[in-house]
Amino acid sequence: MKLLAAEFFGTFWLVFGGCGSAVLAAAFPELGIGFAGVSLAFGLTVLTMAYAVGGISGGHFNPAVSLGLAIANRFAWKQLPGYWLAQVAGAIVAAATLFAIASGKPGFETGGFASNGFGALSPGGYGLQAAMLIEIVLTAGFLIVILGSTARTAPAGFAPIAIGLALALIHLVSIPVTNTSVNPARSTGAALFAETAAIAQLWLFWVAPLAGAALGALIWSFLLAPEERSP
């Protein structure tokens, strides 16, 4: 239960802090956080929770990360369903909490509620193909950073910094395209409260990150770290 509680709270923190920066702070141009501020917020949520509870559960906070780690033989397959349920639950509770806070402001309009999308729901108007490709490529890169920074040969204690900075970089690149997912739990939580077609497009933000995570795990296992293959 401690493992699942850690994943629940870590994912809650990621969605509440990351999406909260977009919904509450970025909505006010005079605060000046913009895309860069939201990107940094997502990176900081992962960095801080990786240090806080990563020693308990491994600090996945993302169904795609859990899948990638399982493919790379860093995580037990039998634990995958429980982790996924805890992560999605944490994301939904975070989005519900954020909605309760945001809706307390007079004149609040839900709009996209930091959800992900393509076409009309893409911040830059990017289509399905572009959204699919960028989510696959960036999730694959994210898994390579995670696997590399947590490898036995990596400097000890610095993995959360590398992973948090990688997530911030990912957001800097892809917010204009999809509003950045690379995390099916994060996408699910926000989509449930958006007043757009985000739910109808949610399938992409499960399929692409999971495919990207599998690709990243395979690249790491068979090209970058052959010594970590299973016997």
C-alpha cells in the first residue's frame, strides 16, 4: 500500500502543480510565467516528488514510465495494474481539487482546463500526425533519460534532477503542439473536466505515450545498455 500511496500522491502533485500553473497562474499574463513557467512547474513537480517518495515507489507518476521500466526489466509486470490505477486516481483527484479551487473565482470558465489535444484543441493548431509523432518521440526520449540517469553506472543522487529537467524540456518543445502529455494519467485527469472534445481525443494520449515508452525502453535496453539485458 505504501508503494501505491506514493504513486498516488506523486501523480497528484504532478497534475496539481503542473496543470495548476497553467490554469491558475498562466491565465494571468501580468504574472509572466507563460509556456516557460508552466514547463518549469511540470519539471519541478517530478523533481521534488522523486526526492520525496521516489525511494518508496520508484517515483514513476506516469503509466508510460511504469510500462517502459517493465519492458526494460526494471519493474515487475505484476505491479503494473496497481501502479496504473494509483496514478490515474491521483491525477483525477488532483484535477478535481484544482477545478474546485479554480471555479471559486467569479467568472471562471473551464475551457480546455490544461487538457491535451490536436487539431482545434492544439495550442498551435497541429494535426493528428504531428501530435502522435511528437508524443512518441518525446516519451521515448524521456524513458531514455530515466533509464540512463538511474542506471548503476550513473552518478548517485542526481537522477531526479535529470528527470525533472528532461520533463521541463519536453514541455518547452511540445506545449504548442499538444499542450504536452507524455503521461496518460495527466491527460485523463485534465480531460475529465475540460469543456472541449478532450475526452474524444484522449485515446491518442494513451496510445502515443505508451508506444513511445516502449520504444525508449527498447532503445536503451538493446542499443545503449546491452549489459543490463536479462540473462
